Amino acid sequence: MNAPPPVHVRVVRQFSASPERVFDAWLEPQWIGRWMFGPGVRDEEVLRLSNDARVGGTFSFLVRRQAGEIDHVGTYLAIDRPRRLVFTWAIEKETAELSRVTVDIVPRGTGCELTLTHEMDPKWAEYAGRTEAGWTTMLGALERALGAPGETTSSAASSALRPRQ
């Protein structure tokens, strides 16, 4: 008997920022703490944001919410700046439940379009709506963070974020 297919959640968002700026914000902990986690996104405290931004490298984003501490962990599977980022995604206590997130970024005029696809085990199908809402909220926060006056990713930071071979 065939296993049911994975559940795919897809979110598309337009950004006025360049593909490079949008891409780099996914890998730099300072930026992750402004749009993916923290009080600017939801009621939580960021305890630790760390990552090893290279293929095979891992990340750990530890936050405290009302329900306690949650450590979001994963491994980078593909880093193709500024076009594609692929990584696993799980809660540290449930690493057997890995999902896969693919971020594709294409230039559009002076900005870009980001398509995020979150592939999950079919047993998590009932969470697809919450997953889509979560990514939509985070991408909205990313758009606001990138649009903040005087906020840019430095060229040194951009160079540091390029994948190491």
C-alpha cells in the first residue's frame, strides 16, 4: 500500500528589497531575530539564535513562549545565494519529525518574489493552515524589517553569508 503524499504549504510574497538582501536575512541571526522570532513577530523571548550557514551546517533558534522553551532546529541542504535556500525544520524535542522548507527567490523589477514551500509529513495535515499563517506572519515581519529606514545588510555581512565550499 502506498503512503499518503506529503503536505505542501506554499506562501508567495513580493519584496521591494533586492534578492540578495532578502536571501541574507534568512541566514544572519541578527536579522532572524527581527523577523522570524521575537517580540516583533509574536509574544516570545529570543534566548539564542545560532547557525552554521553552509550546506550541511545546522541551526538552532531557541525561544521562550508561554508554553515553555521551544528550540527550532534544522540542517541546511542547499544554499544558492540569492536564488534558493533549502533546509530541514523541526522542534528539537521532535527531531524525528523533520519537515523540509524550500525558499525560492526571483528578481521582479527592483525587488523580488519569494516562494516558500514547507513540505510536511501527511500526519501533520491538520496543521497546514497554522503553518501557512505562521510563515505569512513571519514574511510580513521580514518585509517590515527590510523596509526600516537606514537598515541594510553590510557588504561584509553579505560576503560572510555566502556559502562556504
